[in-house]
Amino acid sequence: MSFSTKIAEDDEVIGSDGGHVGTVDKVEGNRIKLTKADDPDGSGAHHHFIPLSNVASVENGKVKLTMPAEQAKTMAAATI
């Protein structure tokens, strides 16, 4: 199922454990672009990305992922 049309700017991205991963800047192709303010490496210098294939659900302004928050942050930091 494609969630790309349900994801909106400023939605919160959370892990399967409910932990904060980031905030949606926009959807680009098949991935979610996170705001620079939620840069997992802490520098605030880059956008990071989460593949749409890792989205479990979208509702009430929250994008829930299929993995815990820390795992998602590590993955996002590797996909600058």
C-alpha cells in the first residue's frame, strides 16, 4: 500500500516504539524527506530520508514506521 498521498508536510515521523524520528519536510519519489531540524547526526545541516517502504501507517498527523525510532534514525543518517 502506498502512503505517499496521505503523508503531509509537518507530520511527525515515529518509530514502531512511538519514539520521535523526525518531521516530514515532503515526500520525494519513494522516500520521506525529513526536515533539517531533525537531522539525526545533530548538525542540522542536511535533510535525511526514510524509504516509504518502511511506513506502517499514517493517521492523525503521525507517520508510524515498521522499525523502532533509533533504528530508523541510524538508517536515515546513512541515506543523506
